[in-house]
Amino acid sequence: MPNRVAVVTGSNKGIGLEVVKALCRRFDGDVYLTSRDVERGQQALHKLQQEQLKPLYHQLDITDRESIGKLRTFMTQKYGGIDVLINNAGIAFKMADTTPFKTQAEVTIATNFYGTKDVSTELLPIIKPQGRVVNVSSVASSMALQKCSQELQKKFRSSTITEEELVELMKKFVEDAKQGVHSEQGWPSSAYGVSKIGVTVLSRIHARKLTKERPGDGILLNACCPGWVKTDMAGPNAPGTAEEGAVTPVYLALLPAGAEAPHGEFVSNKTVQEW
């Protein structure tokens, strides 16, 4: 039987790197560190090898369908699928960044939402029975949700929203931002927050789909908030460490075989949060 395998997207630094470290110590199988930039990925790999850990490497750019397809082919041929997938890759503009909001909206949604969606489209079909999927969202998603109009909140909280409807909403946010009318249209002024609403809602949709289409497979899929921790992305003022940020994603990745919950939830500090 092929080895079990875990894949962590965007894991050459920050929370992703800490997740790889923890899985190398605790997951019974191969652990893949992935990055868009091969050189940075190799540097991260080398760093972990010096700590006596043994991750493996595969290039992955979540904004490039061809790159995702190559990873899928590799995982299918070598392992017959994937046991644990942690969708961690994402970007955030710094608070002080002067890039126009319309550009921030387009770029952030393209990576955080569409990138995660494309990885899921390609890789969810090859998740093995009893597999675990963790989409790293953010508390920014629930904060942004509360700042949305009542109408938008209702749509994002709906238990029957489809992936197509969610895509339309994300498209509308980008269009509204480009036209400078996002506030009037009921959107918050956080492109990152809206992109993570997309990730959280997408997780709920995909979990429902797995329950319906593969009921006997025992796959658990959740979104999580790693907490506000010190990374390049969140900055040096964050109270937690990147290591602490890895705790909840790793907990969800290692839910024991046969567990039935959490599934389709938004989890923070190992606790299911109301959405």
C-alpha cells in the first residue's frame, strides 16, 4: 500500500511552515512542503532538514491551474491520492499599502478565494477515504461578515448557497470595488476579510457536497482561524507565534479515523465557532 501523504499549500514560511513542522513530527506518512517559488521552497526544506525533520517538496502555485494539475497527477501516481490537504496559501496587503482598493480587491480575491477554489476543484476528488481537508481562513472572515449588509450576511450564512452563487458574490465584490461603490453595495472595506468569507463559505459548501456525494468515506473538511500570529503577513505586532497559529490547522488535520465531527465548521482555538 502506498504511504499516507499530507500536502500543505504555501508552506515555505509562516503558519504553513509551522504546520509542516508539526506534521513531520506527528503525521504517520510523507509530508509535502509546497511553494510557488522553488528556491524559497528548497531553502525552507533545508532549514527543516537541519532540525532533523524529513519533509518532501513539490512546487505549487495556487493561481496556476497547470501547476495544480501537475501536483494532482504526481499525488495520484505516487500515492493513489491525498490523505491530508491543508489549503494555507494566501496573501494580504499590509495596512499601510497604498495600492488602490480596487486592485487589492481583485488580487486578493484571485489568490485567496479563486486559488483555494481551484486547488479544491482539482484535489478534492483525489482525497482518500478518512481524509482530512483544512482550509485556513481567518477571524477576519467573521469580522468582515458582521460588517456586510443584512442581505449579504443572509446569503453568506445560507445553508443552501451553491458554489456558483458564491462565485457570483465574489465577482460582484470585485466589480463593486472597481467602480468604487462597494460600501454603498453593503460590502466591508477589507478585501482580505471578504476573500476569507469566500474561503469559509466555500468550505461549508464543499463539506455538504462531500457528505452527499461520498457519504461512506468519512472525509472531514473544515475552515479554521489560526489566530492573529507573528508572520510576514500579519506583522510583528501580533500577540501569538506562528507555531501557535499551526495548532488548530494541525488539530483538524489529525482528527482521528472514524471521527464524525467537526465537519463543515469554522474552527478557532480547536473550538467550533458560530458562523
